Amino acid sequence: MRNKLIWKILLIAAVLTICAIFTFPLNKRINLGLDLKGGMHLLLKVDTSKLTPEAKTDAVDRALEVIRNRIDEFGVREPYIQKQGEDEIILQLPGVTDRDHAISIIGQTALLEFKIVSNDPELLKQAQEGKVPEGYELKSSKDSSVPLLLEKKALLTGDALSAARIGQDQYSLPDVELEFTPEGSKAFAEITKKYINRELAIVLDGVIYSAPVINQAIESGKAEITKRFGFDVKEAADLSLVLRAGALPAPISIEEERTIGPLLGQDSINKGVRASVIGIILVFAFMAIYYLLVGIISDVALMINLLMILGGLGLLPILFPGVSATLTLPGIAGIVLSLGMAVDANVLINERIREEIATGKNLRNAITNGYQKAFSAIFDSNFTTLIAAFLLFQFGTGPIRGFAVTLTIGLFASLFTAIFVTRTIFEILLNLGILKKSLPMLQFIKETKLDFIGKKKFFYALSLIVIIIGVGAYFKKGKAVYGIDFSGGQLQEYSFKTPPSIDKVRQVLKDADLTDASIQQFKDNPRVVLIKTSTDKSQALTAKLKETFNDQDVQILRIERVGPVAGKHLKGKAIKALIWSLIGILIYVAFRFRHFNFAAAGVIALIHDVLVALGFLVVTNRQIDLLSITAFLTIAGYSINDTIVIYDRVRENSRLFKKLSLAELINLSVNQTLGRTLLTSGITSLVVIAILFYGGEILSNFAFTLLVGFISGVYSTIYIASPLVLAWTRTRKSVEVKKTLTKP
């Protein structure tokens, strides 16, 4: 027995050592997401509609490689570039907050062509009158306000280039020097030899940059792109960069953009850490005060839990090379929430130990039986939450995946610490003689004898009224209930030195021809203004705001843009995640309790909780965004915990009280577990409340949805799921259900 305990201690020590190694130093082991350190997330769509079937086959792969080359030239550290689907590319640029510059580099097609300028004045006049001759095209010029008539066929393209760099023209102004490949040099020499005394237009993306006269054959394999008054250095650098990286095989459009400025990133870190610390302190304090020594043991387990989550994030890229250990703002919320949910297992064990002591068992047996009886409920409830977390990762994007990863690691850590670590600590204390005969704990909520089943009709009606009001408000508001994640559009968030005049901001929007824009100023931080527009005019809007509020140090905090296609795609994925999580939970609960009625009642209760949370979001004028969907799935995973604990107790009681009817068994089980249900949901809600009040505006909707969902979860477990099991089970079948439950 003692040797077994020693092995347990060594295993815990080994796990703690590994986790510590892969946790510290934090800044080297765990990368911060774009929402914490600033940067850009882009979803790019490659338009292959005008390409030939042959060119389409590898167009996206070629575009990805060109973009990768441009990003490498741009000097971005640790970019993330990946193909998604058939014609999309995901691009993440940490630390890049000059969005206009970055987008111009990434999106420029960079199609370089050399074309001969027509020297026939009649043809030019004809083209200027709108009758462009066949085989020609009229193009605008950077050097002149007068367009030039070009022969449509390109004599040479950018494929013939081997290098492009900043140089100086004859007036010492910046230009772009080109160098051709051997084959390109030969072709360029032949062109310049054939067209002496003709103008050769250098065309980039359909615009003429210069059209010098060919005085002689050029056999050096070099050429220059000049501008009448010269490029500025940055413009020449950018142009040479995209030419070096190569031309995109097809135009690209930005379907989704999320740009986080460094100020908002640091603010998010500060608020996320503060919410985490406050939430953890509240949980630790409550456990220590309510459960005394047992609570302190639980707190030790929670501290180990936190270390395991951080260590797991550090270890993740080593175990799974394709998965990034990136900590996002929702990821911080996931850590804090998983700690709150870990309390669920500890409370369940503690309450079971209390019950065993109350029956007169000695302390060692009470602890052993408490763990054994709590295990099935802990395993089932954690597994159902894992189903929701897995589907969040499968269907989620960006920060939502970060939340799913930290939640998953946290759930595995809570199983290890609650079942294994605390049990080992109890064994050590028993062997040392520190624990002998008693294990004092406070008990605010004693076992009740309420008739929950008898009041089912009243609460069915109450739930229907709440859901109908919420769903009615949802349909009444229509598309207005959705954030830009699903409805599309652009969101810009600015900070000012002092609270700006909204009327003045509205006038700026009017001047920028953005009359359909909406403005939001936050009560808790009136220096921040959120502007939602249907089109991307952030560059002009930012310049106008800085000009109008020139003494206010206007800073861009974030820019988010989602196109209609991406919005539809995100909405589809969110609906899939919800549906599949409910199906997964339905199948698992039906399998574990061997009866469909239990599973169906549990899932109906989850749908109830999601609809209640949705209704409260709509009625309180909060918008539905990706984090709201994350909250809905978390509610589904967490709310089933309470339901499973009651089901588990019904199963246990069906073996102990064989003469009781199914209605009496359900009522007894709800009363026996009521204290635990209120405790765990209350403690987890402490964490959510901390996120709601201290986690910042970005996490506000998320925390509010969770809080409503958790409260609804307690209610639906008692008044919806449990009565539904009975309502769907006819009297003549109740014996059959009881027999099913009593099977081992």
C-alpha cells in the first residue's frame, strides 16, 4: 500500500516537473495570439473565374507561394499562411498593424507588361472618342494626364525578371531597377532593336508607369521603371518587393479581416489577467471557507490544474506539430472557465464524502466510497463538455479555436487533479495521521424535500413564455441581431485622449459619405468609439478623424471586416457546430444511460438553455457574434453536467430504493443533488461574473451569455430535463426504465 502511494507521489511530481519545464519562462513557451499582441488576420479569396481550366488547377497554390514570398520580403516574424478550401487562403501577420500598407503589398496583382505605344494620331483620336481599334487598348499613365494607346499584345511580362531593386534615375530621384533573366535579356534586346524610336510602355496592373523612347538596342538585360516626379523611397521599395516576389496568378479579395492595434492588445492582456486573477481568488476563497481543510486540498488541485493547462499549451506543439500553442483572449477566458468547471468535480467528490461520513462510515472508507461514487458522474459530465470543445475546434476559427484548446486541456487536467491528485493528498494525510476521525465542512444547503415534479406545468409555461418573447424579438429585429461576423460589414474602434463629441464624429462620417454608419460609445470607457460601416473606408475615415480631432491623439484599436460570403460561411459553420454538438451529446447520454428518454430530455434542456441565452442577448440589445456561439456551445457542454449528475443519482437510487416509482426516484435525486447543483453553478458563475465586469468589452457578450446560460442550466436541469423524462415514460413502461437503469 505504501509502495503504491510512493509511486503516485512520484507520478504527480513528474507531471508537475514536465509542466513547469514547458511553462516557464512564459514569454518563450507560449505565443500570444493576434488579439493580445496586435496584428492582422485575413481570409483571402482567389478569383479564378477568368482563368483557363489548366491555369485554375494550381492557381491558389501559386498565389499562396507569391504571398508567402511577399510576406518574407516584408519582414514579418512568424507569419501563418495556409490554404483553406478550394480558393481561400488564411493569413495571420503578428505585430503588423499598418493595415493599409500590408493590404497594398499582399493584394497587388503585380502583373508587369511591356507594350508598344501606338504612334498613329488618328487611331489615338478614334480611341479617345470611345472607338478603340481592335488589337489596341487605351490606358491611363502615371506620368501624364493624357492616356496612351497601346498595342494589346504584351511583348514581355514580369516572368522574365530575375531581380528588382530601388535605384536612382538621371535626376537622382528614386526609381525601380529591373534585371532580366538570360532568356528575358535576349528577348528584351530583340524588342528594343526592332522598335527603335518607338515608345515602350512599362505597364503594372493595367497602369502605365513610364513610356520611354527606345533610342538603341539594350543588350545589358536591365531596365528602369521611373515616375515623372520620382517615387518616394517607400513606394519604390514596395513596388520592387512585389515585383521580386512575382505576380499573382489571379486577383484576390479580402473576405474577412481582423486587425488588432498594439494598444488594444495590451489592454486586452491587462483586463484578461485581471479578470483571471479576480475569478481565481473568488473560487479559491470560497472553497477554503466552505470546505475548510478539504477546500484547501481542492485549491491545491486547482493550482496544479492551472500549471497543467499552461504546461499543456507549451507542450502542445511538440506532441502535435500541426497545432499551435497560441494563447488568445478567449483562451484566457477558457483557462479561467475550465478552473471554474474543475470545481464541479471537487464539489461533487466533497459532497459525496460528506454523505458517506453522515452514514457512519469511518473516514478512510468514506473518502474511498466518495471517490468511487463520484467518478461516473465526473467522467460523463467532462466527456460531454469535451464533445462541445472538440466541435468548437472543428468548426471554429481563430480565437475560438484557442478557447477550445485551453478548455480541452483544462478538462483533462481537472480529471487528473480531482480524481488522482486530491485522492493522493488524502492518502498522505491519512497515513501521516493528520486526518483521523472527522473531516469538518460547512453546509449552507441541507438536503431538501421539495416536490419539483409536481410543479412541472407551471415551469413549462414559464419557459415557453421566456422563449417565445426571446424568439419573437429575434425575428422582429432580423439581421440587426447579428454582429459583423455573420451580417458582414466593417467595424472600426478608435480611442481618443478625452471623450469626443458624438455629433462631431457623426459629421465626420457624413463628410466621408458614410451616412449609413452606426456609432457606439461605451459607458465604462467613453474615450472609445466603435463605428460600424457597410464598406471599407477606414483609411479616409481615420485621416478625417485625425484631422478633425487633431489634439486628441486618435488611435486605431481594431478593425474587423467580414464580407457577405465569409459571413454566410461563418454562420453555416456555427450552426453545424451547434447541431453536431447536440447530436454528439444525445448519442453519448443515450449510450451511458441506456434509454433514449434520458438523452432526449437532456438535449431538450440544452436547447432550452441556448434559446433562453439567445433571447436575453437579443432583448438586451447585444449582438450575436462568434464568441456568442462559443458561449452557446459552452453552455451546452456545461449545462449537461448538472443533468448527468441527477441522472447518475437516479441510476444509483434505482438500485437502492427498488420500491419507489420513477417519479419518486427523480424527485429524491433532484433533492439530494440540489445543494451540489447550486454550489457548482454558483462558484463557476463567480468566474464568469469576474470576466463580465473586468474582462473588457470584447468578452462582455461572451460572459453575459454564459452567465444567463448557467443560471438557465440550473433551472432547466430541475424543472425541464427531469420532469420530461417522466412525462415521456408511460406508467406501464416505468418499470422497464427502472430495470434498464439498474443494469451494471
